[in-house]
Amino acid sequence: MARLRCHFLPAAEPESRRLLLMMHGLGDSHEGYLWLPSALQLPWLHYALPDAPDPYYGGYSWFDIFGDPVPGVRRSYAWLAELLDELQQRGWPADQMVVGGFSQGGLMALEVALRYPHRFAGVICISGAVCDPEGLLREQSPVARQQRILATHGRYDDVLPIETTRRQIRRLQQGGIPIEWVEFEKAHTIAGETELALLRRFIQSCCGEAGVGAPGRTGGDPSTEPARD
């Protein structure tokens, strides 16, 4: 049995097997994302909202932010892999699943994307970072270069400065990981309906919904991507 607590929000169309696993940021919990279904308005999408393992000021944390983050990141990845294995055993195929996260959760989404041995429908990193780009590239799974990844970030982020994340994402791209990079005129947050619209289109495209239009770009250069406002 998976060790992470995970809260499930069913889709309005219960026969669908499409699922968004969304990971919260530092000090938050699954409760911080209960608004997602009404915001995204995707009636065929189920939601799995795990809580990170470590208590942190009334919420939870995926890894230590004061010491070496690597042990916590690896532990949290292992527990997320257990959860993903269990979800698949219960009838939620990885190739119909989008894995996403904000801030710390976004970092964990990238860990899952590059380490987990199954291809997802899509992966979303919002205002996140990369723990160890070189280590991820060395230890990537055989399907890592087949993942479809969207990474968004704010130009005014004072929690995880965009310059650092740009550099980390570029290193993954140079290593052959296909990542669509989009910058917003925002701080450390989700940029309202403008960013939600991008996330909605990405999820629709990844899940093969009719009438979505062309899929999003992959491999955009973090130094030249236009801002979204």
C-alpha cells in the first residue's frame, strides 16, 4: 500500500480514466487545490491530490529546504512511485495520467517525469525548480525523453528566482529532455485565468480531447521564450 495520503476528486464523467495527479508546494496540502476542478472545467478529468510526507507549519513539505534536499527528494520520489504503481493497479493507466505540481510539487513532478519507468500523458511544473539536473540526466529512465513536459515560471518570482530555474531547465533540454518553457509576468503563484487557460489546453491536448487544436511547443529555449501575461 502506498505510504502517501492521497485525496481523490471524481470527474463528472465517471467512466473516464483520465487523471491529474497534482502536488502542492511547501507548507500547503491537498486542500490548497480543491478549487482546481471548478477552475479547469474539464468534466472528464479525475483528480488525485497527495499530501507531502513531512509536516511543515500547518501544512506539508516534500523535502528539507534548510539542509541537503537530495535525501528528501529521493524518499518522496520513491513514495510517489509507490502511489503511481498503486493507481495503475487500480485501473488508472499512466498514459492517461497528467502529473503536475506547484513549487516543491513542481520539482517533484520533474523527478517523476525523468525517473518513473512509464510514459505519462503529460507533466506540468509550475513555478518549480530542478534538484540536481546532472543527476537526473545520468539516472533518467528509458522513457524520460518521450515525456511531454510543460514548465511555467514567473519573471517576478522572489521565492524561486527565474534565472536559476531557466538555467536548470535549459540543462535538461540540452540533455535531450523535451520541455516546453513558458514565462509569465507573475510572482510565485498561478497567473490567474491566463495561465489556467494554458494548463487547460495542455491537459486537453495531452489527453487527446477533440477540438483542442495543435499541441503545445516542446523544447522552447528558456532564454528566448516570450512572456505570457
